Amino acid sequence: MKPRIIVDVMGADHPPAELAWGAVHASANLPLTLVLAAQRRDLPPHLPPTIEILDCDEGEGSSIARGIAAVGRGEADAFLSPGSTGAVVRAAVLQLGRLPGVLRPGLCASLPTLHGEVLLIDAGATADPKPAHLAQFAQLGLAYAERVLGIPRPTAGLLNIGTEQGKGDRLTRAAYDLLADRDGFIGNVEPHTILTERPADVVVCGGFSGNLFLKATEGGTEAILVTVREALRRSPRTRLGAWLAHPALRAVGRRLRYEEHNAAPLLGVRGLVLVAHGRSDGRAIGGALRRAFLACQAGIVETLHSLFAPMGLANPGDPRVRSATPS
């Protein structure tokens, strides 16, 4: 059966009509039912008849609250929003609740690197985690990497200021001890190696440091692209060089930009909820919708339920929780 996915087109930097058309165009090539959460007056006219609308002109609650509530009632298989990350996380935790055995949900962001994409969890859902939370974030991220991205035997590393055991603050040192003998754990990873060397498939961190890393990376990437663009416009000679190098420069831009990696699932709640970038345009929302579809196809929520439910509320350091990925 085709998954039913709600896309919130309100609350982003770009207008709802632009995001709506991006979702519509992407959905035309995917076997899914698209539901747009918006005020009807903000949507473009003459949408395809197959597109459904969750009209936020009527009833109480924001598009975020109403979309997540629909997932909770079983009326949709996934909810995707470029709105406030904090609002999405709060609504998902309050309305859906956590999966049995999950201590804290983690936002699993995807980053383009020189050697393929890498997942970072947590990207902003839990600002003050405990060591046990970081240990579970590794399990959540590894399961997503294996089941949704199709990475065989994925690996996880702990974000830290050095690779040696014993580095870092109390949180990371204690988390290292919990992760040390887990399947797939490769140790500490330093921030500067993530984009250039890609030491692990999944990078584990707290929500505060993860969000800082993401924003610094995005800003640095944007600064590089702008600097190169300005340098190539300085003289007739550089403009000629830019014209000759145009195909290569476009390829680099596509490789570094976030559009095709633009959907961070909130792993660990009782439903599939994904957060897109607040700067998302129509193309970026289309890429995010494709990620949401893949997660639906993979049954990631069911996978995580089967992984964590046997644990109850056991401490992730418990011997029963040694396997990092589901069998």
C-alpha cells in the first residue's frame, strides 16, 4: 500500500506555494499519497486532484501539531516539516511518545562529505543528554544507516576533541565506556575529519554540540561557495575560466549543498517525523520528501520498536543491549 505522507509547507523561509509545488513535483515520481498541511488560501490553485490538503484554516492547532496528531491517529505514515525544530520535537514527544525502551529521541541529520554522506545524531533534540542517551543514539543511528540507507555493517564514532580514549568531558568519557564493546563502535572522531575523511557512518553527540557543528559546517560551506563565485567574477579572464569550469563547479555545488540530504528523522518516537531545513526551497522539500518515502519503505519505526522493546527501560550498558544494530 502506498505510504501517506503529510508535508507541512508553513513556517519556512520560502512561501508555502513554492514548497507545495516542490513536494508535488517530487511526489509525481514516487508511489505515495501526498497531503499538504497548510492554510488553503496560501496554496497554489489548480493542484493535481490526487493531492490532499490538511486545511489549517479550520480547527485548532498549528500545522505541526495537526500533522503529528494525524500520524498518531494512524491517518498518515509520516510527517515532514521545515518549521521550528524545537516545536516539531516537542509536539512529537508529547503527542506520539517514545518507543518502549528509548530514553530520549535523537534527531538524525545527514551531511554530504568527500566520501559520501554521514549521519549525525543528535542534531538538536536533546540538549543535555546523559551518557546512556548517547549510547542509545548510536543504536538509533546505526539502525537507520543500515535499514534506510542500506549501509552494510555501519560504524559509529563519538564526536570528541581527540581520538584517544580518555579525551573529552565527563559526558563523552562516560559514553565511551558504555560504547566501547558495542558492535560497530570505532572510538572517538574529531570534527575536522568528518567531512574530509568520513571516519564513521554515524557520528554520535549531544544535541547542543551537534547543532553547533551542523550550523558551523553549513556556514563554512556557504562561505566557500560565495568566495569562489566572487573570485570568478573579478575580471574577464576569471569569468572565462568560470565559463570553462562551469560543469565542474556545478557538480561541486551539488555535492556540498544540503538539498539532497534534507530530512532529519526524529528517531525513537512512536511515528515517523522528519525535520527539513528552515531555508528549504521547493527543490529541497522534494529531496526531503524522497527521504521520508525511503524511511517509510524501510519501516524504520517498526525496526526500532523491535530493537528497543525487549530492553524495556534497561540501562543501555546492560549486557542485554550489546548489539548495536538489529539482527
